Amino acid sequence: MHLTETTPSFLATRRGKLTLALLCSVAFLDFVDASIVNVALPSIRRSLHFSVEGLQWVPSGYLLTYGGFMLLGGRAADLLGRRRVLVSGILLIAVASLLGGLAQSPATLVAARLAQGLGAALTLPAALSLLTTAFKEGKDRHTALGVWGGVGGLASAAGVLFGGVITETWGWRWVMFVNPIACVLVLVGVFRLIAGGRDETKRGAFDFAGAVLATSGMLLLVYALVKAPTIGWGDTRTLGEIAGALALLAAFVVNEMRHRNPLAPLSIFRINGLGFSNVTQLIAFAGFLALFFFLTLYMQNVLGYSAIQTGLAYLPLCFAIAISAGVSSQLLSRVGTRPVIVTGALISSAGLFWLSRIPADGNYLANLLPGLIVLSLGIGGVFVGVVTAANAGVPADKAGLAAALLNASQQLGGALGLAIFTAVATSRTNHLLAGGAPVSHAVTAGFQRALLLGSIFLLASAVVALRATNTRGEADPEIVDAEPEASLAA
């Protein structure tokens, strides 16, 4: 059934605007949590006496469960009720954050971050699927997804900003304590604006085997990627973990093809462009998210910035991404998603290439700000275009699954990019140190090599995006019926 010109606009109503603000607040909370601890890591290490190896699990623990449980969280939202799953995830984030802020040992903080990631894996796909089912194809959905995409890019930068400001003013524990306060406010909005309930016909048909295989495979894959820079890419353990993860995911695909009520019906990949949108997201985020890791280290370890100075350095990035996302969402109905994604990725690649030229004796205005502005003007279009293309034509009963696939590709991209780029940066730095180069120059050269590779990834995402859906948000594309026997051609 196609929408007509007389279909009323939900977004034009007060309730529609509040619903969009609420769902984007959930996304902002999840994305911020992924990056807010980065600037606080030195303070956390001193306070809880972390080892160097153990400290990486403060950011990586969140990433592990976030990416590992994303698919399960998305499908649970479809089958068990989106509000129920959303509320459960928000409560889990609140409790885990409170325990993390009170942590007196490294193990407690890492456990809290693992629980935070699980909560985010429940909330994010539920929130995005609520958005795509509440705002129908056309101008409403383009505007809503434009705001969502802008919030995604904005939150990644804002997390670093907030982390620096909070750490230097109130201490690192408040990086965790702000979450329970935010969660209470979000829960009030959820109960006032989001209807409950679930499709009773789907009870008792849950694919537990698929859930175990998908979650185990994703967890093992993300874990292998996170540990690879430390253990070594050629190490037998790393290769074995990656092989084991791929075997579990292959078994998952076989299970989905045979199960009468699969966790992830493979027919969803027959929706035009969904696969290419996800691959574009994966590659683009591999390049983009690495930016914060390496530039933060550069500013603090090479330029000597404090935590608050490092956070404030990202402030122009936040404003520029918001502007970029807003402009891009308006362009979608005119030119379609594909030109917006491709152009955005090319601009972002140029900005990251500019940043790859940072010198050891650099300064903010000359060497950081121009590249940050250029990159942010492009990345907003990538976020907005990809999330719109990936959700075009997705039936309502699979909205959670589509949202989970998109966000899982983002998390896998971040883990993959960080693992690869860290290995490249470390290799370059160690080579120069062995040759007698000054530490600051050797470290900076490693960062340069990593950022250059990130720009190449963004360039590659533009090439992949040429095959993504070019929707302008007219009437719904042909929606694929759910069939257990799905084609894997996509």
C-alpha cells in the first residue's frame, strides 16, 4: 500500500516532534557512551591502578558487547516489543553506569562497561526501528532520519568534548554518573510517548540456536579485532579466533536458511541496496572513528593538551556535523541518497587526508582545525544518507533487524579500523624509534600513517556507495515478503 498526498504528517504534530527528539536522545546517549571515556583514560588509570593492557578494556569492553549483542537486540525488539526492549536497555545502562562510577577496582569498571554495551545493543536498534515505523516513507522519514544521522555524528564528537570537560571539572567518575540522570529523563519520555505491546502471534517461535550462534560469532569476532594489535595479526591465537568467529557466523547463516522462524530472515538482504548501505557504513566508520583515537593521543601526548583542551578542540566538529547533517537531509528528496553519501565520503576523505599531515610541532589553528572542519562537512552526509538508504523499503516487522544490522556494521567497522590502524601506527613508530628518531616525531609519524589509511577507507566507502540505494523517499519500494528460504545473492 502506497502513501498518498493526503497522508497526515506525524512529524508536523507536537507529539511527532517530541517522539523524534526522544528517540534521538536515546541514540545520542548510546553514541556518547562509546567515546566519552577516551579522554578520561589517564585519570581512570591513575585512580584505579589499571595496567596498560587492562586499560584498553574500558573503551573496548563497551564495544565488545555493543557489537556482539546488536543483532540479538534488534530482533528481540521486533519479536518481544520495541518499548519493552528499549526500557530494559535503558535501565541496564543506568544501573551499569552507576556501578561503574562507584567502581573501586579495574574489574568492576570493565564489568560495568560490558553491561553498558549490552544495554546499548538493546536500546539503539529498538529506538531506530521505532523511528522508521513511526515516520513513514517520504519527507517525514527523510527529515527524521536526517536528524538521527546528524545526532550519530554529533554524539561521537560530543562524547570526547563532554569527557574532557567533565573529567577536569568534576572528575572521571561523573563521566559515568551523568548516565543514570539522563536515563531517568529518557524513561519518563518513553512511557509518555511510546506505546507498548508486541505481536502475540510471534511468541514461542524464537530462534534460540540462531541467537546463540550470531551472538557468539559477533562477540568472538569483535574480541579478536580488539586484541589483534596487542597479540599480533599473524599470531596463531588471533587467526584461530577470527577463523572460529567466521565458522560460527557461517553456521548461523546455515541455521537461518533452515529455520522456520529465523532470528534474522535472510530475505531482508533482497531489499534493494541494504547490503551495500551496510558495507558503506562499515568502511566509513572504520576510517571516521579512528580519528578520535589518534587525534586525542596526538593532542595530549605530543602537543601537551589537557583533557579539557582536548575536548574543546572537537567543539567546531560538533557544530559543523550538525550543519552538514541538516543540509544533507534536505538534499535527499532532491538528488537522492547515493549522491549525498558519495559526495560526503569524498569530502570526509579529503579532510582526513589533511589531518594526516599533522607535524610533531603542530598547532590547532593551522594543522587541526581546517581538516576537522572539512571532514565534518562531509561526514554528516554519510551518516544521513546511509541510514536513510538502509531503511528504505524495510517492512515494519523487520525494522529492528534492519536497524541492528546497520548499527552492527558501524561497531564492526570501528573495531576493525582501530585494530588495523593501531597496528600500522605502532609498526611505523617502532621502526622510527629503532632508527633513533625523537619520540615525538616517531609517535606523530605513526599517527600520520594511521590517519592516511583512514582517509583511504573513506575513499573506498564512496566507491561502495555507488551501489547503494538511491532513494528520494517517494512511495515505498517493493517490500520483500519474509521467507525462510532467502537468497544470499546480495
